[in-house]
Amino acid sequence: MKYKFFFLAIAWMVSLFVNAYKKESVDITVNGQSRNMVVFTPDKAKKNMPLMIVTHGMNQNPEYQYEHDQFFNLVDTAKFVVAYLRSDGNTWDIGGTKDQNFVVQTIDEMASRHGIDRQRVYWSGFSMGSMLMYHSMAAVQDKIAAFAPTSGVQFVEQPWTKCKKAVNIIHCHAYADDVFKYEQYKIHDYVENMAKMNQFTTYIKLENYSTGRQYTGDKEVWSSDQNGSVVELFSYRDGGHCPEAGNATEIWNFCKRFKLSDVKELQQVQAPAPAKFEGGQMEQPTTFDPNFHIYLCFGQSNMEGNARIEPQDRENVNPRFRMMAAVDMPSLERTKGNWYVAYPPLCRNHTGLTPADYFGRTMVENLPENITVGVINVAVGGCSIDLFDEDKCADYISKSPNWLQGFCRDYDNNPYRVLIDMAKKAQKVGVIKGILLHQGCTNNGQQDWPARVNLVYTRMLNELGLKAEETPLLIGELLAHEKGGVCWGHNSVIAETPKTIPTAHVVSSADCPGAADGLHFTAEGYRMLGKRYAEVMLQLLKK
């Protein structure tokens, strides 16, 4: 252990010469008592910078905390202020308001000294510093836009019973933490309760996720399309009970997405009663038409449709754009295996907008009037590509969480087989012209992903009697890094896929707006991405 601290100290001293920032000790008076903090600011500070407040662990101090979490390495390039608060003695007041007031007054002091942006104030804490955070959370929600506790929970309190607003939070915790033991303190359940409080609507788990520094682990993301809130849990391997520099960038990249105006009152964001949407009922085709072009769509939550359907998405749907229901959709009076005018949702009863929506619209806008376009969408949020591998499907489902198993039951526990069965039925009235895929978050960074996709694609072609050169595979990129994407690194894997699948074509996600969870696109993002799928396909049809 002494060697670890030695090398950390060396790394810290080296960073002093590499990074440009200013460091100062600041004293303020809180409730008549002098309190101290250590503040790092960019070398060339500017007005309206964000503020990160950090609270250290028990029997520790700001010096120990910043030597380990190393937020100071980020302040000059990311342009924010970080204030490391010093406890009064060896502990924080995790039952009263003394240190809660210290946090609040720190915001005022930093606004006075540095003109920080009060809309973008964040709080990170370690161990007992995280206990203080959870204890104070409900009281400071009008001051803090996002929270980042590490290696600690307030085990005698349940903040999800006290918060009146949705909360944005990233919690980092080592599986091997020997103080706040992962299983003993039910870390996963504790964080998940915060997501339940937020009325989360989407969940995804990224296995073998890496922050790019030091540790890998499992990243879980719960998000709400009702109030835009995001809860993340990064459970990492090999680490213990210590602040980690490897988490600093992850924490900052999460927090910087949010501002106070994003924090919504929970009572104002209850899900409205389901709207009665147009089901798009139409007369069923009974004879084969070579001008009926059909596209198979599959993947995980982005293909399923994550963004809320907006009024414009339900207007002016051309009757030449159709969808086949792959499952019964009672609220829309749609029956599995029947065709309908393609009003969203296209996947299941309560899914959202998908790239398939504006793919089809763009296709019919640009094809001759005698061409009709149909899509069949089978997608399961949070799934691995293995769900569409029939050799692995049953085992994969058996080891999946209950929510994913529920989605799979809609597809008779074999989404791939449902897609093939629907495709065979569609071939009686039209021609399959291409396959659209959007998947990869759950397989983020896995280098064998192209080979696994190829297995599914090849099996589809063989079962449906299709030729690869006549049935291209269009693969959409994940949310881009510059738009806050957390799985953007997988785009380099997607880029390699045409080497394995010569008839695969990559659809760019550049500039497509992303949702706050860093995994999904906004409605506008899906519209843009769907049009790009169509643009790629239209070019292929010209060849």
C-alpha cells in the first residue's frame, strides 16, 4: 500500500508542472465559526464557470482527498472551480445542518469570489462525505444540479423518501470496498431506490465498462423520459475504499450535463394517462407486390424507441409508409402480423420514437409514387447482441433481470424467431430490401461484436432466402462523444464491421442531439438519424 501512495504522490507532483491552475486556502464564517476549504481554479479563469464541491472522508482532509481524486487535473481544460471543504474535526455533521450550511455558504462565497454559475453547481463526496451528501440531498436540491457520491451511503436514512424533486446522481463504488461493503450495505438497491423515486422509464447495464483509467466494472443507468433525470451506478472491480482519480473524469462528464433548471418537481412530472393514438388501420395486402419494399429493424433501446413521441411525429404520415406489428399492441388496436399505416410507436405499445420512423418517411418522400415502404421492428432495450443469437438466447434471457425478461416475453422469449416469422409472412406480399440495426451499448467496446453481428445477419439471410448483395445491413452509430455519449468508443468497433460484413454500411450519428443519460437520442436526434439511414439506403438503391 505504501508504494501505491508513493506513486500517487509522484504523479501528483508531476501534474503540478503539467497542469496550469491556481490553488488557494479560503476561510469563511459559517454560523459564527471559521471554516476552511482548499480551492482550485483555472489558470485563466472566466465568469460563469461551474462549481464542484467536494467533501472528504472521516479522519481525512482536503489534502488527502485532492491527492487521490485529482479533480485539479481537470479544472484548467474543463474550466470549472473545485472547492474541497474541510470538516470541523474528524467527522461531518450527518444528522444536523451545520455542514449542510457550510456547503450552501460555499456556493455564495464562490459566487462572490469567482462569479460561478449557480445553475451548474455539483457535489462530490467520499465515504462520510457521501453520507453527508445523502443526508443533505433533499434540503439542497434547489442549490445542487447533480450529485456524485463515492464509496458511501447514509445507511440510517432513505433520501428517496424525502426528496421533492427528481435527482441527477452518479454513485461510484468498488465491489471490494471493505468499509462500505457492497452487499452488506445493499449499494445497488440503495441507488436503485433513487431511480425509482425519479420514476425511471429506461434502464441499461453496461458490463465491463471502463472509465478509460485504472478500473473496469459494471455501469448501470436509470433515466426518466418524463423528467429528464438520470441515475448512474458505476460498480468497479479491483478497487477498495479510497478516492480514485480514475473516477474524476467520469464524474465530471456526468455532472456537466445538468443545470438546476433541469431539476423538476416530482409531483409535476407524473406520467400522464396514455394518449389514444391513431392505430393506422388499413386494408390488409393479400397479393404479392414487387413494389412493396420491406425493411427489418432490430437492436436495443435506440431502435426500440426511447424519446417521447411529439405531436409533429403523429402528423402527415404517408399511407405508403407502413409497419407490421411484431407483437399485439392493444392500446393501438393492432394485431401481431398485420400491417398498419406507420404512426408511431412502431415497436411495442408504449415505446417511443425510433430511427425507423423517419427512415420510412424519408424513403417514401424520395421514391416513386408506386413504391410502398414497410418496416418490421423487433427491439429490446438493454439487450446484448446475444439475444438475437438463437444458440445463446435462452441462456441469456435466464440470466437477465426481470424487466428484460418481461420485454422478451412479449416476443415469446425469442425475439429473433419472431422477427423471422414476421419477415416470412411479409415476403408473401413484398420484397425485403434491407436490414437496419442499432445496437451496441450493452456490448460497448467488445472487439468481437462485428463477428457476432455477422452470425445473426448471415442466419437471417439464409432463413429468408436472401442474397447479401441485394440485402445490405445498415448499422447506426451510437451517441457521439461530443453529444455526451458514454458508449461513443464503440463507434470505432462499428466502423470496423464492413471488414467482416462487406455489405454492411455505417450510418453516422455526428451532431445528432443526445438525451441526458448519454445513451439515447432526443426526438430530434432520432429524426436526424432515421433520415441518415434512408439517405444511405437511397444511395445503395441507385447502384
